[in-house]
Amino acid sequence: MTETNGNANRQIARAAGTVMFAILLGQITGLARGVIVARAFGASPELDAFFAANRVSETLFLLVAGGALGSAFIPMFTGLLAKNEKDSAWRLASSIANAVTLTLSLLALLVAVFAPQVVRYALAPGLSSDPQLFTLTISLLRIQLISAVLFGIGGLFVGILNAHQVFLLPALTPAFYQIGIIFGAIVLAPSLGIYGLAWGVVIGSVLYVALQLPSLVKLITRHSSFSAFHISLGLQDSNVRQVLLLMGPRLIGVAVVQLNFWVNTWLASQMASGSVSGLYYGFSLMLMAQAAIAQSVAIAAMPTFSAQHALGQTDEMRTSLASSLRGVILLALPASIGLMLLREPLISMLYQRGKFDGNDVQIVSWALLWYAAGIVGHSIMEILTRAFYAQHDTKTPVIIGTIAMGLNVLFSILFAKLFTSIGWMPHGGLALANSFATALEAATLFIVMRKRLKGIEGPHIMGGVIPSTAAAIVMALSIFGWLSVGKNLSTWILALIGVMIGGGVYFGMLWVLRVPELQYIVNGVLRRLKRN
């Protein structure tokens, strides 16, 4: 490995550690939010309406801001900075900010006007059969549309700060978003009911933007970039046109992914009461692990991948990608197995209080079982997708993702029917469909990227996968044994000791098998302790 390669990987590792800390804080805050909301509302029809309504604003944000920032803006902006074309970079940022704000505002207004039709025909026909739930969903939808615009602006700020290797503050913003919802649940909900949660979403989105403003202003002032900002879409700028060109395929890809979530909501709204909420809680718990593991690495690696591509450093990018994949697999395997085996005591420990009863535990744990099976696939896909975007290639992951999500919709229908026919709760089939389709997508992306880079250092990746798999098997046996022995204990003891046993056995095995990543972390901690 060259010195440049080593520096790039160390930069990714340091940034990933910073982002992982912030994401973990955000996930812990999100977990607290889930506990508070579950206690107040359980898996009730009103909460189903809230989550269904939230899907609309989230889709608008991901379609416009997510598509532009993740696949097009960040690679282009980072590339311009790497080439020292700062004025062009900031003019690009200004134009994209104007475009995102205008587009999201118009779309939010349009959806607000046609909210009844959206809910009745596209989002949740099962909720439409109850006039009160139908009206409630429409009202919640309209309130939360405000957050889509704010998140679009905040998402652009995240991209700008990440491109300047500023990771901690942007990564903390999700925690402040969760704090807004917690405020809504604790302070507003007692008087406003479920509407308090909707206004909590709006408050959280305001905090999401406000937290980043000081750092952004400081960054702009430092680079004397105020002159680059203008009230224009900048369509005459070739860089803006390039971003829009790259954004096009990504929009299709995001639309297909969101279509799958809409299909799941559409199907779940016609299943047993609480199915929509069950899927939401199960997916959120899976996403908590996936975010801490893969999103932290992907966010940190994206600027490095982009700069390596812009400077023509293919060998360095190959090595950085292989190290990133190996690292996320090492952490994703135990997370997947641990959540699958400990799902019931964990969910009971976290949520079973207030209006969240034993039946709700079964609904959520059944969804989590099948979602958790897909953590490895989700994690690998997160890294590989960023690598494609860094190469200014949005078409390949979109084509593959479109096919995979098309299969996801098909699998959702088939698995739901299969689960019903054998007496299983059908919403579990929707979760399984997501995991299965994601695994197929990740495998295909890996094959294509390996061909493009003429290899992704397969022996190096497998050198981490094999001991990780062996350690995960021993971990699974240990957790299964503990669950058998302690089945009559309280869920708190069962869950907490189960997590400690699983983590201790897994990382102990990695240490015995001399996995370099673990030894590197331990040695780094020991060196710091000696310095202090």
C-alpha cells in the first residue's frame, strides 16, 4: 500500500469514527423518541396515520434533495474543490440551493392541494375506509410537508460541509431532528394528541437546518465566497447542467425505492391494525444498526472517493473501497444475527410500556426478524452506491436498483400471500422482500464495480469475511444458549446480558483470529491511554 493510499484510508477511518459517534448519538436519540412515542400511542391506528403521512414528506425530500446531493452535487462540488476551482464550486452550491428550495416548495404545495387523492388512491387505502382516520391522515400529511422544504435546504448544507471534511456537526443534525419529535411527543401531544408529533417533525426540521448555519457561514466567510451566491437557477453554468444530468437517473432510482415503501404502506394499511407501525419500528431498528455501521463509513468515504476519481487515482480508490467494504461486513454480520436472535427481549425492553402491549411486541419483532436479515446487504450497497456516484455514474446503480426494487414490489406481494397462507403475519413478508431484493442489488453492484476497477482486492475482503463469519457463528450459538437458559428471566436481563455475551464472544473471537482491524483499534486506544 502506498503512503498516499494509507493516508486516504486513515482519513476515511478517522472521519468514519467521528461520523459513527454522531450517528450513534442520533440513533440513541431516535431510540428514545421511539420509546416515548410507543408509550404514548402504542401501535395504534392514529400512529399508522402519522407514519403513513410522514412517508409523503420523506419521499419529496429524497426525490429532490436526496437525488441531487447524494449522487450529483457532492461529487461535482468536491471535484471542483480538489481542482482549486472554489468560485465555480460555490456558484454551483448557490444554484442547487435555489433549485432545491423552489422545486420542493412547489411540490409540497401541489401535494397539499391534492392530499385527499394522494391518501385515498396512492398511499393508504386501508386508512381511507375509516372517515376519521382518512381526515386525520390528510391533516398530518399537510403539516409535515413543511419539513420537506427545510430538509432539502439542510441536506445541501450537509453536502457542503462534508465536502470540506466537516463531519461531526452535520452528523449530529439527525439527533436534533429527533429532539424536535420528542418535544412534540412530551410537550405538545398531551394537548394536541397525534398532531403534536406532526408539529414535532416540523420543529425537528428547523433544528436540523439551524444547527448547521454557524459552520456554513464561517466556511463561506473564510473562503470569501459570498460573491458566488446569487438568486438564479444558473442553468447557463455547465457544472449545474452536469449535476442536473447526473441527477436525472438518480431521481428515477429514488422514485423506484420510494415506490416500494409506498407499496408496503399501501399493503400494510389493509392488514391487521398496527402493521404500518410495526414495519416502521422494525425498519427503524434495523436502520439504526445499518446507519451506525455503513452510513458512517459511506459518508466519510464519499469525499475521498470523489477526490480520488477526480485526480485519476484508480488504484487508490480500489484499495479504499476494499477496506471500506471489509470494515462494514465485519460489523454488519454480528448486528444482523444479534438483532434476529434478541429481537423479542430487545423490543419488549425498549417499548413495552404504556399503550405498547405484548401484541405490539409480537408485531414489531416479527418485522424486525426479516428486516435484520438484510443488514449486510444494505451495508454493502451503501458503500458501493457511493463509489459509483463518486465516479459520476448514476445510471448503473439506478438501473440495477430499479430492477431490484421492481422485484421487491413483486416479492412483497408474493411473500405477503405466502405468509398468510401458512398462518404467519403477512407484514413479515414485506420485510423479507426488502431484505432479499437488497441482497440481490448489493451482489450485482459488487460484480459490476469489480469489473470496472479490474478487481476490488477480493482476497483482502475475504480475509476479513471468513474470520468474521466464523466468529458470528460462535456468537449465534452463545446467544441461542443464553436465551434457552435464561428464558424465564426478565426481558431486561435477557436482552442486556444477551447483547454483552454476543458482543464479547464475537470480538473475542476476532481477537483470537488476529483480525487486523480489531487489533488496530485496540492498539490505538492503548497508545492514547499511555499518552495520557
